[in-house]
Amino acid sequence: MTSSVLGQPVPQVTAQEKVLGRAQYSGDLKLPGMLHAKLLRSPHAHARIVSIDTAQAAALPGVKLVVTGQDVPERCWGVKHKQQHVLAVGEVRFAGEEVAAVVATSEDIARDALDLIRVEYEELPACLDPAASLNEGSPLVHPEGNLADEINISRGDVDAGFAAADIVHEETYKVHSQYPGYMEPMATLAAEDGNGRLTVWTSTQTVFLARARFAEALDRPVSTIRVIQPTVGGGFGAKIVEERSSVIAAFLATKVDRPVRLCLSRLEDFQSGCFSVPCSIKLKMGMTRDGRITAKDVQILSECGAYAGLAPEVMLVTAMRSDNMQKIENVRSCARLVYTHTMPRGAFRGFGGTQMSFALNSHMSVMADRLGMDPIDLHRRNAIKTGDVSVHGWNIGSCGLPECLDQVSTAIRWTEKRSRAKDIGPLRRGVGMAAAMHVSGNRTMGNWDGSTVVLKVNEDGRAQILTAESDIGQGANTMLAQICAEELGIPLSHITVSAPDTDSAPYNLGSLASRVTINAGNAMVKAARQARTQILEAAVQKLECDASDLTIADGAVQSTSNSNLFAPLPEICRFHIFRHGGDGIHVRVTHDPDTKMMDADHYGNIAPAYSFAAQAVEVEVDTETGRVRLVETYLSDDCGRAINPLSVHGQSNGAAVQAVGWTLYENLQFEDGQVMNGNLADYTMATADALPTLNSDIVESFEPNGPLGAKGASETAILPGAPAIANAIYDAIGVRITELPITPEKILAGLAAREQAHA
Amino acid sequence: MTSSVLGQPVPQVTAQEKVLGRAQYSGDLKLPGMLHAKLLRSPHAHARIVSIDTAQAAALPGVKLVVTGQDVPERCWGVKHKQQHVLAVGEVRFAGEEVAAVVATSEDIARDALDLIRVEYEELPACLDPAASLNEGSPLVHPEGNLADEINISRGDVDAGFAAADIVHEETYKVHSQYPGYMEPMATLAAEDGNGRLTVWTSTQTVFLARARFAEALDRPVSTIRVIQPTVGGGFGAKIVEERSSVIAAFLATKVDRPVRLCLSRLEDFQSGCFSVPCSIKLKMGMTRDGRITAKDVQILSECGAYAGLAPEVMLVTAMRSDNMQKIENVRSCARLVYTHTMPRGAFRGFGGTQMSFALNSHMSVMADRLGMDPIDLHRRNAIKTGDVSVHGWNIGSCGLPECLDQVSTAIRWTEKRSRAKDIGPLRRGVGMAAAMHVSGNRTMGNWDGSTVVLKVNEDGRAQILTAESDIGQGANTMLAQICAEELGIPLSHITVSAPDTDSAPYNLGSLASRVTINAGNAMVKAARQARTQILEAAVQKLECDASDLTIADGAVQSTSNSNLFAPLPEICRFHIFRHGGDGIHVRVTHDPDTKMMDADHYGNIAPAYSFAAQAVEVEVDTETGRVRLVETYLSDDCGRAINPLSVHGQSNGAAVQAVGWTLYENLQFEDGQVMNGNLADYTMATADALPTLNSDIVESFEPNGPLGAKGASETAILPGAPAIANAIYDAIGVRITELPITPEKILAGLAAREQAHA
């Protein structure tokens, strides 16, 4: 059967309302009597709050509430480290930390009132350099010390591995923090109703984890809180569980009898948003002459800023995930996470993978050069394969990495471009590539990575899907609707996916760890099949026939052998209710993948599937200005099966752009711990004029654990961008850049150093 | 185990927000950009619409839309008779019918614009007298004639029954139409979103039947519509499936790209609201000397107004329901429903039962007198009993009627008061009583009367109930929460019942036919038990123990034999998710009672249970003014088991008041088919000063088909009021009033006639 929906490049089911400008984001919502909140933030990276005088602010006409750290619950909230109050209490730990909140009848009044709050700070020495944070005498971010987390993993015999190596290469790489750069800065509307229940509409990737966060921070039971997800304009990891402004808005709504709206400006979003975790990675690898990796030793220093959040989990990924991409035995990883007096860093698309991908792929390229091998061949030589179990216990059910490498090298004309002459004037071109892997799902949020989908089929034969696996723009709703349409035999336009709502949706973890397609998709397949079975059983009863050759097509239940056995789908769906023992078709299915929690030694098959990607790029380096221009990019993603090729290409291209921005343009600037370029003019994300045509391709490795063969396609594609560009720059000008971002200054400095060395 | 919740008079779970004035009724809702609608109504009972000029209205600044019958879907909607357009097309059939609608930026502008619409009517002769409506030459309401429905039922040998009778009594009773008199006139807010889906917040008793109505009237699939029920301020039957203003509001929202709010004024609600079905009942009964009913012959003429709606079903109830209260064999019922050019009448608390209850109980009292029997004894003599099958095939699983009769007669000191001297001055006192039965559920909305409840237990061990069995003030949510608390072993305050929402709730029929307690209650019992089992199974896994003596109490799962086996409920509920194969506790249960559709001859056990009630009243009649004052009232309701005695008393007392209003005070006045007293000053509902202390008692007959013994308690109590008062008046002054309402004029006329007869 050729599918009319599955695998087809259909437009997103959420597209119409977005194109019409009618999608309702959290900041668009209005409620009668709604008040507006604004936050006063610390100007200091580290200071003691000596006193706060809110009297003048509170007296301003229109101001309904002014609160400070004195008014918030005593209990602290956090992912694992419970260390944050709703507003700063006693001390501020980063410039931008929320010190007071004003609620007023308009945003303008609230903003004016902020100026009337008098805070007396006693400035304290700040810890701003992660490398120095563990030194004796360093200012402490938290009384228990600046070490937030430490991970040590060792497998095989690393020393023996290095002894067996023909070549050993060691280098230190540094990667910087990236702003998530979603279109929609954080916005929240919160209101407590007459029964004392709190409803929070907020820009989130996961309503249930948001509910848990609010419950913890506000010190009240989860059941007293309802979280609804309006349309979300991107998350990229920052809207999972670390976001603070929504917590503050929720708190404020409990203090006034009216709804409270809190929308961050872009600057505020920069000051408090969840950036990616910067780190330095000392990587040492040994290889045999023929390119087999014999040993790998990694030392990581990651910086989480003032609060740990998800950074320990991010660092764990940096420390070990890429090991699973290759068939290696001897690895050692020592990683330390340190606090600094800067804004908290944490989850970000790729979740720690981009950091190590830069180091590993740069390293592979260097070592390939030393061995006189093509780096693509070196990747192939070491690549893990379908059916392998990786060094950390991951079962590779499908691996399309070789095909990804094939696709991108062919597309960019790899061999031809690598071999051409380089000394051709001030503009030099080079090609580079990188390979990467990611999880599809991850059993680390607790010993469960399942997904539950509720499917209702209405009396008109159309369907409604209830889930809290949220669509944040990546296409989750379209994926679910396509699977449902395919399995149920109804048109895509007959399916509605409800907005996530903790009151009505089943418990789900939401959009993180590239888990939605593989987990919710599997639940959706099962739910649709159950509903289909129910419909066909009702049809058997209604038509008084045998079920064996009934099918659903063209809006009707019909026999494939007897054209008289026919009933419009709505008729059967009505009959499903209106009969003895009937009811509405309303199926609930949970799919929990057959994975394992990592053990204490971080060993275990944590995900039902693993995605792979490769990227090849061509760059042009202006040796006079140091400017790097991306000439071509080819990205190939092994997503198992493309439920919707349009969505996969969208993810691939978006990820490629985000990687380009991180590598070449985005550069967060601090002064005394304060963000100096917190706006989209000075924090230069890649715009259309900086980009060539984005090319992406898809490898379908047909994952056996995936829904109809699919696995995740949201994050893998961001991983290879930075090292592919760095490798291409090296190919072009022979300068190896090991610290991101790759600025013209670094290019010129590299060229100068190279000339000096040659001189 | 003594329950701390079940059977206890706990306040309604909806009380807090109502008492605080924070409950959100449909009319309270506001959406950004919301527009306001107003309706132009026909001033004529019957007219042809010659032309409508909307140009001036449309040109008024602020007016966004003016529509007439020319703009509405061609398809007609209706319950069984599809005869209504969204707005009148070509012809108006009652004064008040909606002819045009204006949508504007404010209610005032919309109202002003109505005045600018020029409608040219050609007035036509109207059919206003139901008794003449079938006469040749009567103006026709619909081209197919004025007979809307006809029912003929005959059981046993009625003629032989009359032949065997020692006495036969025949009388014609007339009952009038009652305004439902809810606190909240109809209000609707409707908005179409960017995906073309229409959301309707409306005051309804049943969101799913409302959705079906909108879909039919707007000629679009049900799945493109979402209906949400805000807090509802009473329905009394009028907000089931006949309501028109919500249809118009829904339609208007599809014609403008902004939300539309339509709230009826009290006058409009009178003009278009769903009143009860007036009828005349010719009742003939035969009895043996010892009071056994040998035959019964009924002829009914009911008036449905301009459109049939649910009136055919109402008339069916009038025609046969009360037969089932008594052990009789020979009955004949001929009922005809006629159209008139008046507003549509239909469902109303008691659903046709009040009409016949007045006739039957008046009759029983008269015949008891003739036989020299106490009417209470006569009722007892004929009462159906637990285990009986009634003449129409109803299985009486529980019958507390004898106990009801005992309670009310004892409470009012029946024997003592009946025997006292009457001639004691101008103020005469008398006592009267009546008995009644009602269904609990009814398999006539389609061959299904089931109910589905979804129960989620959150990670904090608290529960959320999703259902569309709506609370319209009667206490459905409290009933469900009490059953859930009881069965799950958690406090009532830990349970939230979601507002009905067709997108997220399971398919349900809603609040009608006193079906919610018995059907949703049964589903709730099962759902709570399933959830409890799931919790205990998870506890067994977590505590590694045997399940047999685990229980849930005091917020924990604990062993009754081993105090070490103990875990807080939240811990187990979290564990239910976070484990291999886990998920949130989310149970869905449907209960469909073991009942039958009536056959073509109206025979069959349509309800899982039947409720009974009796009422005794004492009145004081001022023989000089004709004024009747209620001195005492005792009402006893056999609701099987009172899940919440406070709710049952609330229903009994509310019903008693509504019956008093109907009997003595409320009196709808027409002039040329126009309502002349459509306001609460002139349409005099019973107020506190007109009422004595309301006394009610409960009989618990423990219905085997009911949830924990319960059956419906919403409607039965309205049935005996009118005849009890009429019988008491007769006891006081010897005047038999057979036509409602019992006005002072009728009393004085009766007294005069009596004096003349005695003279």
C-alpha cells in the first residue's frame, strides 16, 4: 500500500494559524482584569542584599504588588540541586538575577515602579573564570564550594590502549555558550481561580515537568496547578525545566486575585535565559597506523553558572555520548562542573553533544592528516554498526552513519575539492566534514521514558489526539497526525492534536532528548491500531459480517471483497456509542521503550534508538580580513524513517544554521559578569545573508524500535556543524582553530602564527 | 468502615468559587477582540418576512456584521423534527423568533443597530389555541399540518377494567407552561481559531449534545467544534438540546474573525427560552370498592409551540410514566402534540411527569374521598413494590415509596390535621399529599445511556476527574468527588473535577433524565477501584510485599497487619510512572446500564432504577381574598442512597419551591402570542416571603443497580408539589381546582360555585 500521508512532505498541521498570524503564543493571551509584572534584576555578579525599600514603588498608582525575596517560599527548587528561590534571598549570584517583582495595571507602570525600588547591595568578589573557580580563595558561589558535579568514567584499559597506539594526539578545545535564540522570548500568564487552583499558560517544552517545577518552587501540590501550553515559538532546550520567569509569574498570580502576565524583553531573556554549557575539553586519542582508535582520554571542565540545573546531565553527555559512535574499548572521561557568578547554563539542542563533537571531529581530522588518511575513511574505519553494543552498553539497532558519510561526500564532491590546489590568492576555499550521533529518547529523567497518547474518534469519524508531548515548532503534532492518519485510514485534515494541558492530557515528559517521535510515535501507532480495531469490530456488529477483510478507506468502512459491505465511517462511529455496552471511541496507550537506566557507572542502553548525522561544508576564507564564508553545506540525517521529509529537512536546515551561528557569529560578551550584547543586533545570529543554500538529505535506516521505522530528528543535525567548518578552514588555510567562536581575529592570528612558524 | 465522605452532608466542591463570586459563567468570559451580538426578534406570532433592509444597521460605526435568514445554512436542525434554521427564513412562527443578528464592538452599538434594521412583515393569522389547532382551517405552523406527534399506548383490557370497577371517575386537568427560571439567562461566547476550529463556551447541560446541535445547525463536522461548559447557573431541562441562542452565537463566530459574545436579557430569555409543555389531560379511572385501580384511560393534548424539540418525548412521559408507579394492568393512553404559533416548549425538570402527576394525584384524592379512604392508604394500596415489573415493563429494583408516604404523613401529623374541623373562620387550613416516581437514567437518547469517566491520579496522590456529565448546580461534581474519595481513600479536597470540554472529556450525554448519579456514579466507582488497584499493585512492587492487606488511608499506602509496610501515597504514585513499563495513573471506565430501548409499543425497562417521592403540605386559604398560603411542606425522596444528604435536600427543597411557584404564582401571560410578563417582577416566581420552612427527608432504599446504592435525586421531588397543594386546598375549603395555576380568582370562583351548589 502506498501511503498518501506517511513519508510525505506535508505542511505542518500547525502551519495555517501561524501563517495567518492567528496562533496564540503565551504573550498573546489576555484575561479579564489581567495585571502585568516586571522584574528588577541584580546589576552585580555577586553581592549581598543589604536592604530593599519597596515603599515608593508600592505607592505608585496602579501598582498592585511588590515582592522581594522576603515574600517567597523558604523552600528552594532545582533539578537535582535545590538551590534557587523564586526571587533572590539575601544574596545575588549573577548579574541579571531576579531581586524583586512588581505587578501593576500596565507594563509601563510596572516598569516605572522598578525604578522606585531602592536596593542596597554590598558588592562581593565574583567568581567569573571557570578555570579558576576551584582554586583556593576563589569566591564561592554556594557555601558548599564551587564544584557542582564530577563524573569519572573508565572502560577497558586506557593506558594499555595508548601503549598500543602508533600515534597519539592531544589537544584542548574550548567551546562557548550559545543563546537559544528562539523567536519567542519567555512569556507566561498565570491566574488563580476561585477554587484556589493556579492555571499557568507558559512557553514550555513540557507541561508536566513545568507543573512539577511550579509545585516545588511554590511549595504546593502539583494537583493544585494546571499548566497549559499555548503555541510555542521554539525552545531548543531552554524551556524544559530550568526556566525561572514562569516560576516567578506563577508565584505572583498566587499573591494577587487577578491574572498576571510576565513577558521578558529580549534583553531580559538574554540575562536570564538558559544558555548552553561552555566547557574546555582536553582530548587525547591514540590510534594504530591503520586508523583504529586504541584509547581515548577526556578531561572536561564545564561551567554551569550560578545554579546547576540540568548542567550535570549535559556534562555527562559531553563526557561519554560520542564514545558510542565509534567501536572503541578503552576510554576514560573525567569531567568537572563548576559554578561561576554568571547566569545559569544548561539544556540546549544537542544537550552537551555539540561541545564534544567539536573536539572529537577536529581531532579525527587532525589524526587523519597525520595518518595520511581521508577523515571520511577514518570515520568509517571506527564507526559503530547496526547490531553493535557500544562501549557504554548502547545497543545500536540501526545505524545509517556510513550512508550519511556517502551522501554528504558525494554531494559536496569531497575528493575533488579536497585535492585541489589551495594557494590561489587571498580567498581560499576548503572542505571539512564531521559525523555525530544522538539519542532518540533517554531513560534518565527517572526510570521511565514512556509516552502516553489518548486518541478519541468522534461521531463524524474524525480524530482528536490528546498528549503532552509538545509541539514547540519541531513538528510533533504533524508527526502524530500523520501516523494516526496512516494507521486509521483517514485524511490528515480530519485529525486535531490538542494543546498540552496537565488537567486533561495523560502524563508525559514532553519535548526533550529527541524522544517524541520514537516514544509518542510508538504510542500513537498502537493507539491508532486499537481504535481501528474497535471501529472494525463495531462495523462487524453493524454490518453483520466477518471482520477479516474490512478496511477503512475513503471515509468508509468497507469490505475488500464485497462492495455491498460498506458503511460510512461516521455511521460506524455513531454506532460504536449508541448500542448496548457502547461508548465513544477513546483509546489510551502507553509505550515505554525497552531501555535501561544507566547504572552507577553510567553503563546501560538508555535509549530505544540512536540517530546519526554527517555534514560536509565548503568554506571560503578571506586571508586578508579573516572572514569565513560558508560556500556550501550538505547535511545528512539518519532519522530511521522520515515520517515527514519536510519536517526532517526543516530540522536539519535549522540545526545547520544554529551551528553556523555558534561557530562563526554568535559571541556572548561579558563585562564584570554582565551580558554586554543581550540583543539580536549585537549578538549576531546567522541571518539569511550569511548563509548559502541549505542542503540536507535523509538516510532511512529503518529503526526496528521506532514507530514505522522512525527515530528522532531534532538534535543530531546540530552536532557536526562546528567541527565541519573548523576542518574546512584548516583545509583552506592550514590553520587549526580549537576555540569557538571562529572569529576573523582568530583566523588572522592563526595565519600570522603559521607564517611565523614557516618563516 | 464508617465513611468520612460518603453519605456526609459536605458542602459542594463548587461552592467556594461561587460564594466568592469568582465562578466564571459564560457571560463572564472575555476574549481579546471580543465582539457583541444582539438579536432582532419577530413582533408577530405568525408573519411572512417580505423584506429585510440591513443597510443602515450595517453602516453604523462599530457594527461588524448583520445577518438574516438569507445568510444561514440551508440545512435545518432539530431534535427529531429538523425544522429550524439558525435565523428565521421566509416566515416567523412565534413572537420572539430570531429574524436578524448584529455583531458589533459593544452591546450598546449592537442594540442600537437593531433599531436600524427594517423588516417588512406580512402578518398572517396565527394558531394560538392548541385546542383549535387541529381544526380544519386553523392556520398551519408547518405545511405538513399542526399535529407534531401522536402516541397511542394500550395495555391489558381497559374496557373490561372499567366494567370491573365499582367506581369510575373522569376529569379533565389543565396545566400551564412554566419558565425554567434559572439564575443565569442563556449566554454564549464563541470563537473560531486560526485553524478554523470553532470553540463555544455556553451555558449547557450537555456539551456533547450541544456540539452535535451546532454541527447540525452550522452544517459542519462535529470534530471542527469544541464546546466547553463554564459554570452553569441552572438548566432545569431548558439547556439540553433545544436552546437556540447558542446556535446563533456559534454561527456568528464563523462569520467574523473575532470572538462573539451573546448574552440574552431576561426578557429575551423569556421570549425564546424553553418553557415546559402545557397540556390538557382527560383522565378516567376505575377502582374497586377497596381501592384497587382496575382501569385507566388518558387523553392528552400537549402543545409544543412552533417547533417540536423534545416535546414528543416529554409528551410520552406524560402519557405513561406515572402508570409505572402503580400496580395496574389495564391502561390506555392517547396523546397528541400540536404546534401553535408560540415559543417552543420542551424539556423541563420532571420532563412531562409534573403534568400527569397533577392529574393523577388529584384524581387519587378525589377517588379516595369517594371511597371513604385515606388517600395515603389508597396510594399504598396501589403502589408498585420492589421486585415488581410495571405495566410498561419497568423492573423496579428498589422502591421506597411506602417509606416516603410514612415519613411525610408522620411529619405533617396527617391524621390529626385531616380530622380537625374546617369551619373555623375566613382562614381555613387543609392538608394534601401526592406521590410520584421518576426515572434514574433513560435509554431513549439513542440505544445508549452509558457514562464514561476518566480518572487521573497525579504524582502527589491527588485526583483529577474528566467527564462531560455536567454539574449545572445540582451537585454532580460533588457526587463524583465523594465517590472517588470514598473508593480511593483520599480526602475530598484532593479531588478536582474538570469542566466539561468536548476536546478532552470522554463522550457523555450530560445532565438529563436524572441519569448522572446512577450512570456516572457507577462509572466513577469502577474507575476509582481500578485506580486503587493500580496503586496497590505498584505499592506491592515498591514495597516488595503481598497486596492482600494493603489499604490507602491517611495519605499513605499501608499494611493493615504490618506497620512497617508503609509508603506515602505520592511516593507510590510517582513510582507508578517512574519504573519499567510505568505511566501516569489514568483510568477510563464506561458504565452502560443493563436497560433496554422501549420497543415500538413503548414497552421496555428503560432505566436502571426508578426514584420515588411523596409530599404532604398544609395550606391556609383566605376565603375572603382567595389567597393560598403554604403553611407547612414535607417532602420525602427515595434516592436509593444519599451520596450527599445536603445535595439531596437542596434538590428536594429547590424542587418544592419550583412546584409551589408553578402551582400558585407563576403565570405566563400572552397577548396575540406575545409574552406580556417576561420579567421576574411580573412573572412571579416564589420568593422567600411566600414560603414556609422547607422540610425534606430522605428514604434510602439502596438500589442494587446504583452506585453504592444511589439513584437519581434531581427531578422526582418536583412532581408531587402541585397536586399536594390542590388536594390540601380541597381539604381546606372543599374546592377542587383542576387547572393550574391556582390563582385567587379561581379559589374565589370555586368558593362561589360551591356556595351556589350548596344553596
